[in-house]
Amino acid sequence: MLNSVSALKLIKYVVPYMKNSNWGRIINIGSISGVMGESFASVYSATKAGLIGFSKASGLELAEYGITVNTINPGWVETDLGLKSIEDSEFSLEETIQTTAQEEEEEIPEAAPPIITTDMENHSFTVAKQTAINAIINPPKSNIIAITGDCGFGKSVLLKQIITELNANHSIIPLYARCSKTTQISCLGAFQDAFLSLLGLPGCCTNNINAFIKSNKASLKQAFPNLSDNEIADFVNFLYPHKTDVFANMAKNKTKLFELLNKTIRILSDNIDHFVVAIDNFDFIDGMSYEFLTQLIDNEMLNGKIQIIITYQDNKAAEGYFASNNVNSSTAKTIHLKPLTQSEAEDFMMQYVNNDKNLLSEELKTNIYNTFNGSGLCIEHYFALL
């Protein structure tokens, strides 16, 4: 049982530290015997199979903390011990070579780096913007684009600029949600925010919900022509549950609600090449929105038409957030945002004075940049207060 118990005990002690860091990589060494079984080694095969099963289950449990758990399952390895095991078995060396996978001793460590490493790129503001847009527009396109960085580095500002450019130059109108502590306490709060914003509806409904449905039915029908009257009513209930229902019922009817949202997103994405879901402050996403987003990913992004762009503060790769076979280093791109350079900050400031150089002296621009240490968020707030 050493093959299983030793790994379980070690993982038990390291996981709390990984949870505190919201990041971790656990790699267990299994065996091909745990996958396909090995005659005259039933106990060994059972322990390795148990380790593989444990890795799969714990990977699902720990995914929300940015921790991945994988198992490398080598075949027969050409070592003295491996060759002796073959000699002691009922099979000849030639039969073993013909029927099972073999590895050279140096090949095993080479399997680990792709699991450990991540596609984490450090970019300045301008380069990060173009990198994200290229990942959305140009093949090979990324399913998930994550923008990370410390508080104040301008992740939200950057996301808004990406959305503006996608809309202006590529006719893409993302389904945009800004997560907050308010949306976090609501069932599907992130997607409520996104649809309210997309449809231009108020965040708070009038007291007369029936009058609201009647006055907005035509516009909702125009936006979602394939929805029935009952589905339109259910959709309004999703947008304003505090007026028409209670959150407990939304959670109870989750499957039906997810089917409705899938249908609305299919309608929106049917006639366009790119459909982008943009979620700002992903750190604050509510549980049901995260579950629905994961379902979109597991459904192969609705036939590959949907891409997701998220921002968050943690310095970890996007694939650490999603326990899905559709999210890996080749389908997800993580861009770590650095502070604005002085040149980028000055260009950013000029937008707030309509590029009138007479309104901002070189000295003032330098003072602003130095005061806020290249923080796009602080610079934006500074000009907003003027």
C-alpha cells in the first residue's frame, strides 16, 4: 500500500499551504499497470490504480484553489530493476516489448515540465492589449485569455479598451460582466450583470413586474426570437429574481436555468464568427456563474464559437481555475500585466485631455506617473476627479 498511502499522506500536508497561495502543482508517479493491469502483480496494479483515481478526484476538489493534480503513468522503464522484473515474470523481454509501452530512464522527467509550467507572459499595457486581441481574432485562437496583475495595474482599464477595439474594428460585442461583492451574493450574479448591460436594462426593476414584462416583451423577443413567451418570462425572472422569485428556487431549478442561458447564448452567437464572454474581477465570481462558465467550457465552448476573457489579481495561470480537459496550456493564454511604462502612461493621460498637449506639461505628466508608480487605475481615478 506504500504506493498509495505515501502519496496521500504527503499531499495531505502540502495542500493547506497550496490553498493559502491559491496555486499548486501536484504530480504523482503512477504506472501503466494501474491503467491496464499487470498479471502476477495484482496488488501493485491495485495500488497504482488507486493513486490514479485519487489524483482524478482530488484534482476536481482542488481546482477552485488553482491546484492541479496529475499522474504520470510510465510503461516498462529500461533500468536494472525493470529488466529483473521482466526476467522474474512469465513473459520474455521480446514479448514485453511487443505488448507494453517502454520508456528510457531519462524520458520520465521530461513528462513533468508541460504539467508544471504555464503559458504566463509578462507584458506592458500596450503589448498586453494587442496580445489579447490577437488571441481572440487570429488563429490559433485561445479559448480562454486571462489578464492578471496586482491591484492598480489597470486590468479593468485594459479590458475596457480591448472591448472597445473589438466592437469598433471587429464588430464584436462581448457579453461583459463586472464581478463585485454585490454580484457575488446573487445566484448567477455575474451573468445577470452581463445580460442587463447587454440589453441596456436597469439593474433594479420597477415595482410592477408584469408591466415591465409587457413593455419590454417586444425588445426581448427581438433580441431572442427563438424564445417562447414562457421562456421570456423565465428570463426576466432570472434577471430580477428579487421581484419574481427567490434565490433558493433559482438554485433548485439550476438545470432548467442553465439550459435557458445556453439557448440565449446560442441565439446571440448564431450569426457571428466570434462570441466573447468578458468577465472582469473574476476573483469575485459567484458559484453558479462559475459553474455555468465551466459548463460552457466542457461543452467545447458551444462548438468552438465562444471565447472567454477574464481578469483577476492572483498571479497564476488560467488553466489553474478550470478543471476541464478543454483548458490547457495550448488553449489558454495568461498575460501578466506589468505597470505602465512612462510612455504608455503619458499616452493614457492624453486621452483624458483630448490629446491637447497644452493641457498637460511634461513636468506634470512625469509627476503624475511617479506619484502613482505607473498604476493605470490610479491615473484613471485622478483624471475622473478633475
